[in-house]
Amino acid sequence: MTRQRIEIKKIANTAARQVTFSKRRRGLFKKAHELSTLCDAEIALIVFSATGKLFKYSSTSMRQVIERHRLQSERIDGLEGAPSVELQLESATHSVLSKEIAEKTQELRQLRGEDLHGLNLDQLKQLEKLVQGGLSQITETKGAELKEENLILKQQVENLPLVVKGQPSEPFPHLHKSGDPPPPPQGYNTSDISLTLGLPFPS
């Protein structure tokens, strides 16, 4: 025959509730003692009945266990409230980078001639040096680019005679350097020209 499962809810009958409390409390303290003995655990139990009566059990010293619990709770609360080391480093790095970005942005604005009203003479001189240094760098870079372009053009010009030299020596064979008229083609009769112009026929 199976044991009937008891529904876990508040017992309405006061006498039955007190009997159950006493029985369950003794069983709870017994289990705590077994756990402490078998596992070398430090255990403290505090139980108040419905009438306000105190019952307690401790494997060592109740005061010692409570003090240990208090210190442990304070340490955990402190760790939860304080940011981690990684978070602190990340926050510090973010602050440094934000400051550098702001400084560089302001410096660029000043190089463009903006926001100069708050600078003293030394700061203006320093800004002038930065501008001159930037212009010198631009000039050097531009000169190097022009030099490279000139070198490429020079090589292209030097290669031009090679192209001309490779062409046929007489691209127009019907032209003669001496200026003499070209010989008549084969089968051409000079008498036709003489008759047409009314010239005497050559003997």
C-alpha cells in the first residue's frame, strides 16, 4: 500500500501544527548534525516557532558562525559594488583616448585658423612651427612626385627614336630624294603624250 502524499500547506489546527513543528524541527536539527559530521561542514540553525520561541543548533559556536557569515557578506557586497580591474582599465583607456581625440581635433581647428583667440604668444609660435613643418613636408612630397613624373617622361622620350627606327626606311616609295621624276611604268607609250600635246614625235 502506497503512502499518501501530504499536501504542503499551513496546518489549520493549532495543536496539530505545534506537534508537526516539534517533529519536523527535531528532524531538521538531526539532519544538520549528520551533514556537519559527515561532511565537516560548519552549520548554524536558528528557528522561531509561531509563538516566538527560539530554537537553535550550531555545530561549533553560534556566535562564531554568525560573525563569519557577516564578514563573508560584507566582502561579497564590496566585490559586487566595486568595478572589476578589467573594467577600470578599460575606463581609464577610454578616458585617455577621448582626451587625445579632443586635443587633436582642437589642434586641427587651430591649424585651419580657427579658435585662435585663446592662444598666447608662445602657443601661437608653436602653432606657426607646426604649420611651417607641415608645409615643408608637403613641398618635399610634391617635389618627389614631380621628380618621379619627370623621370617617367624622360624615359618615354628616350624610347621614341627606337619606334621611328623600326619603321620602313622608305614609307613612300614613289617619292625620290633626288627630285627626278619617277620612271614610267611598264607598257607606257610616250608617243601618246607627244600626240596629245602636239609635240614632234621623237626619232
